[in-house]
Amino acid sequence: MDKVGEYSVEHQQRQVICISQDSFYKELTSEEKKKAAKGKYNFDHPDAFDNDLMYKFLKEILAGKVVQIPVYDFKTNSRKQSESITVQPVDVVLFEGILVFYFPEIRELFHMKLFVDTDPDTRLSRRVLRDTKERGRDLDQILQQYTTYVKPAFEDFCLPTKKYADVIIPRGADNEVAIDLIVKHIQELLRQSSCKDRDLDYQPAKLLI
């Protein structure tokens, strides 16, 4: 998603923002935090996300409103109370996450749905690098989480949503040909949307991808 955003800005000088579904994890109870600290909380299950809050913020962004997106801290397993991400009106919103197409009401908001298809080994290696570097977790805990929660959740909840995608990107960010074609299509959608919005008194976000 970051690569798509970079191409969109470079090629068209558009205002693009990337928002992660991770920002919308639910606040955990004390007992759930204890489980999370031991790697025994399932962050990859649909119930882990605050779907109502996610929908509310995306609707407001698409309406052109300025919103404050929460920041989730995986070291404390809670939202940061003194930190948020300010989202100003933009042309394109890139919304990425493992289950963004799982919830029907969220799925219907997208103007174009992309599914990044990477092989299991790549997914695991990226997770190990991220969780050790950014989230302070040890390798044993990461592998336990992966086999107990991550892999089963991917197969049960994430992979089935692949059928909703308009475009499937094999090899992810390494597939520059696919990304270039997607950016060209985004530019065309923006052109069409700009023509429709000329008479509006405000500037809503034109695309959610």
C-alpha cells in the first residue's frame, strides 16, 4: 500500500494518506492485556477490531472532515491516550489491513479493492522482523502466536475475502508492473471523480482503496 501511495504522489502530485486497520483494535480489558502480554490473545480475529469506530471514521474521512485517528501501541496493548493521527481532507485514502474486506459495511465503502497475495514464508519472515524490531517480542512468542492464531485466522477469515478483491497483486510490493497499472487506474478514477465534484462547496475524499 505504501508503494501505491508513493507512485500516486510522484506521478500525479495527489494528496494521499495510508491508514492501517491496526489503529482500530478494541481496547482490551485487564485480563485480555495479560493474555496479550503472553502472546495468548488473538489479534487476527474479526472480534479484535472496533468495527463501529472504523466505519465511523472512514465515513467522516470520505465526507471530507478532519478526523483524529487513534494510535495503537502493541507494546502496551492499548491505544495511546496522548497521541493520534490527524487526517486532513485528501484525494485518496489507502486503507490497509488483514481484514478490511471482512466486514460488509466497510467493504462497501471501497472504490477499488486490492488484495496483496504473498507466499506464507514471506508473510512469516516479515512478521518476525516487524514484531522483534517494533513490538519487542521474542522469537518463541512470535512463532507460537503465528501457529496458534495468525495462520489459522488467515485461512479462516482473511483468505476467503480474496474473492471480493477487484485486483489481486501477486508478490506484493515487488510486483512493480501491477502497481504501475493500479496507479494509472487510480488516476483515471480521480479524473472522473473530479469532474463530478466540481460543483460541491467542500472537497470530500475522492477514493477509498
